[in-house]
Amino acid sequence: MVNFINDVIISITKLLRAAVRENFSNVLIFANNIKQYTLTVGSGTSGIIWTTKTGKIVEVVYVVSGNNTPLAVARTGSGTSLSPYIVTVTVATNGSAVATSTALQVKTAADLVSNVTDILTVALVSTGGGVVSALASTPLALDTVKSKAGVYRTFTTLSAMLDIYTVDDPEYKMASSLLANTRKPARFKVYSKESADAITATLASLVQSYNDWYYLVYDSKAKADLWECGTFAASNKKRFVGGTSDITALTARNNANEIYILDDTNDYSNVNILGQMSTYTPGTATWKFKEGNNVSPVGYTQSDLQTIRDTNGQCFTQQAGMVFLNESKTTAGTYIEDEVFADYLEARIKEDLLTLLVRQPKVAFDPDGIELIESTVRSTIKGIALVGGIAKVDTTSEDELLLSDDGIYKFTVTTPSASEVSSADKAQGILNNVNATVYLSGAVHEIGMNLIITI
């Protein structure tokens, strides 16, 4: 029986969502944390660094006005985009209305105002002996070096994360699980939002600038959050791997782009298994039967385990002294590795056809041009077949040989003849009816055996 993945319509004129070849190993760790904003006012001995603690929107203003004005620091506003916190530094002046407050004096005064220290830290750039100057109301900007949220980063080691995160931050905990196995990714991506920010809007904005990732994991076990991530993945050619103990998260789900690892025992076992599976070339490994380092078997009842299987989830169970993932399904009931392979094959064909169009002076609507397209598609599929994922032909079967262009792997590529291309399509520069059929190799998930023992 052939398990068909949905038809793939390839349009080279559309945005290539997987334009970099290593994308299919890239994991995005997505979490909730706090944005940190900062503003350096002045420099040298008169410089002060204002940094947020809470992620609220803050502006700072230095006012120099009047004669013999005393130094004062006050906060107004509510910390929102419509009504930001305004920290007003009224700078001390002499009898000639000249500023006299030093940076150290401003810091000392600010540190005595509780509703300022609730939201800000104040640090000196240098010794603080220099006199400050007037400053128009200026918003603090996102600290792209230290902020835990709002900054997209790539890491290769856990230790590098400690420059920004603590071991108690969800980003670090998930990364620790991602790298827990001997087989682990060489790099991973991290991006966090503030808890009040919407999941879909945040991810939709992120992919406009940073779309070099394929797998998504999120630090939430709430099913509404998991469903939102899965829905986003389905709309954006991503794969969401969710983790939760809530079996009802599987209820009524039917999404080939989401995978749920059910677990009432371990933290982040979904991230643990993804750390392994993201490293395989798509089509060369199945998720089922994979062991996780330091992953314990779940504690669900047999009834719960059956419910998880029936609703297309999976979990780590123990048999014969081994703890391994007991299934390999998306919530649509399709196999994870088949879905990933389909994305991978589509992306590689797109890339190679685009390369053809870019590097050739022209691909004409004639037999030679159409042959270039056909041979490019065939070459791409054959190259992937050599690595794995595409079924081999049973050469003893004439019917099987009809499903193969090369007599080795089960795929065919056909194109229209030049005379079959309509005038309308030629006028628009479109070659339609390029067709490729690829048969997946699949994987053995169960073995049926008759054992006869006799004397």
C-alpha cells in the first residue's frame, strides 16, 4: 500500500522558505522571558547607564531649568507603549541656571526612589565626577547583547548561553535537553518573547527576518499554546514538537506539522528526542524506537497509553530493559519522517530549479530547455535517493520497473513536449505539467512472524 503525502505544487516565483541547505537540522528554542532595555546618557565621568529590570517601556529625561534648582528624580506613566514610564531627572543648578549635578549624584538620588529602582538599575560609565547635561525625553532601546527576550541568537554550546541566561532560564533548560545525547545538533537558535506577547504574531514577525530554522519547540505545556504553535507550523512549513502531560492536548488534532511527546515523568523529553532526530538527513531515520539519554519511562496507565496511541501521540516507554519512543506520528496520523522528507525533497527541488534559472542565460520553451528542467529535477531526486528515503525497485517485478526512471529507485519525472505548451503559458513564461512521482522507502515499525517450534 502506498502512503501518499499531499501533492506538492512548486512555484519558483514564490518565496523559498528553506533556501539554505542546512535548515532542516536547525531547531528554534522558543520561550517566555523579559526584554531588557538600556540607555547610556553622557560619556566618561558624566555617563550613566539606565537599564530596565521588568521589560516595561521607559524614557529618561534630564531637565536643566531655573536658578538654584535642587536635584530630584521622579517617575510617572504606566510602562506601556501608549503611556511609558517617564523618569525625570531634575538636575541641580546654581544661581546662574547652570547644571551642577554630577553623574554620581544623579545615581545616588535615583537609587533612593523606590518606584525607580523597581524598574531600573543605574550604573556609572566611569567615576561619576562629571556634571550631567540636559537630555530630551529618550526611550531606552532593546539591549541586543544582554536582553533575554526579543533577540534572535545562534549558539553552539551551553556554556556560551551563560553570558545571557542562567541555568534556571527555560532557554537554558531546553538547550540542555537538546544537547543531552551523543548525537546532537552542532548549532541551535534561541528566541524568546515576553509572556504577554501573542505566539502567532511573534513568530510571524520573526520569520520575516530570521527564517533559517525548521523545527520549533516552545516552553509551554498548555494545550492552547501547543495548538497555536502547531497551527503556525502548518502555515509556515515548520515542524512543531510539543511536550505535555495533558493527554487531552491530542483531542481533535489533525495536523501533519505538529508532533506531541506525552510525558508525565520527564521535563523536555520532546526536546531531548528532537536533539537526536534533527541531526539525521531527512528520510534516513525513523523517530520510533529512538532512546533518549537520561529519559525515564512515563507513568501513564495502559489505558492512557492506548489513548495516546489512538490519538496519534507518542511517549517514552520501557520494554526489554530499554526506554525508547513508542511511535513516530504527527497528529494527522502520518509518519513524522515521511512528512519531513517531503518538505526536504520539495525544498531541494525548488533550490536546484531556481539555480538553473539564475545561472542559465535563458531556459527556452523548446526541447532543449524543457530537457534542462527535466534533467535537473531527475538529478535532484536521484541525488537524494542515494542518501536514503526513496524506495528501491524490486527488479524482479515488471510492474515495479515501470515506476522507475533509472531501474534502481522508484521515481519518475515527466515533462510536456514543447508542442504541448499552450500559447498562453508561453506568453506568461510558465511551464506547467512538470510531474514527478516519488515512492518513499518507509520504515519497519512492526514485525509479524510465525514461529513454529517442533520436535
